[in-house]
Amino acid sequence: MPDFLVLNPADWYSIEIRHVGTGDDRYVVGDPNTMMQNRLWGLRVVVTNSIAAGTFLLGTSFGAEIKDRQQAAVEASREDSTNFQKNMVTIRAEERLTLVVYRTEAFITGSL
């Protein structure tokens, strides 16, 4: 049973503004002005530019897991090169994550 759908923002916008009929003021997925969360057919919709327009990814969160090897670390320093002379600060932020896919059949991709 899938529990999320990944779409490009252009595709999601196209779905949100689609009317039931040509002369009808009702929307297919409800009124876009009052929608608080992105949902389609009971599925959570993840809207991202990381997926190409015209394609989708349908999946379940039980098929994969994000493993956190190192928690987020943020460091600031004025001792890099000429930072002290130029009154600048260098900031480094890093986190080490990996995505472990347990069941590849838990994810389906295709074109719209």
C-alpha cells in the first residue's frame, strides 16, 4: 500500500487547478485556496524539483529508511585564510546520511 506520491511542482499545480468540467467551478482535488496540505487520493504528495516534469514516483515509506551516521554539525571560524583581516566568518555545515532501500518493488515510477 503506497503512502506517498512525488511530483514536480508544475505537475502538482496542473492537478490542483484542474476543474471537474469545462463549465463547472468545482475542482478535481478540492479548492486550491483552502487546501492546507498536499494530498491526492489519501496519499501525501511531496512536491519537489528533484523529479522531472511529467513523471512521478509512488512508494511506501516501509520500503526504505534514512540512516543518520553523523548528526548535523555547524562550525564557524574567522581563522581561514584572510577572514580575520577582512572581518569575515567561514561557516561549515555538514551531516552524513544514507538511504537504505530494503524493497525496490515498493517504489514505482512512470510518466503522467
